[in-house]
Amino acid sequence: MIQPINKDTLILSKKSTTATPNDAQVGQDLVETLQANKEVCVGMAANMIGVNKQIIVVQIGMISLLMYNPTIISKSQPYSTEEGCLSLSGERKTTRFEKIEVSYLDSNFQPQKQSFQGFVAQIIQHEIDHCNGIII
Ligand SMILES: [Zn+2]
């Protein structure tokens, strides 16, 4: 189900808790909500729809990649950039890493380890920050 976008910074600034297979519906809602906002948004974290769980979705071309409990296990090549966020207005400066390696549970709750770079890596870092209660 498409959910409304949460812009309450009090909720957004709380660290999210570990997701379990009981949260599969939240993951599905997150994918549908991202797809409904794809003109303006390339990634989303569960607290953006008001659920305080470590779940993110990232749009990679036609694919909405759902990740439960994502963790960055290595990162390299830092750079400065500016980002916007559907839950905030305007853009803000931040430091990101060109290359990251992420461990996560996929949509079937199977453990995965994957490397990302460039724009996709940037989106993932932004959404993992959301899971940690960090808003850009
Ligand atoms: Zn955001």
C-alpha cells in the first residue's frame, strides 16, 4: 500500500530497530510508496513512511532493490556533495564515499553482500543514514 511521506523530524531522528520477516509488509509498502514517488525520489527508508525499522529501498533503473538491515562494511574515496530529501526541503552538504560494500537481507530475508559505486552508492548511504536517525 502507498503510504504518506513522514516529515516529522522527531520520528526521523530516531535510530531504527532491526527488521524481521514480520516486517515484510512494511518492505512491500516501501517499494510501492517509492514507485508512487519515483518522479521525485530515488530511494526511501522505512521511517519516511513512519515505521522505525531498518528497511530501505533504492531505485536502480527499473529495479527497486529492497534491503533489510543494511550495513556498510567498507567504504572508500570520500567526496563532498549536496543532497535533497523528500522529507526535507532544500539541499544540504554532506560527505559520501564513491565505493561501498553493503551487507543486508534481501526481499526473501537471505543474507547478501554487494558492492556499489557512484550514484547508487550515494543513495544507499543517504538511506542508511535515515536508518541511523541521521537526516543528511
Ligand atoms: Zn532522505
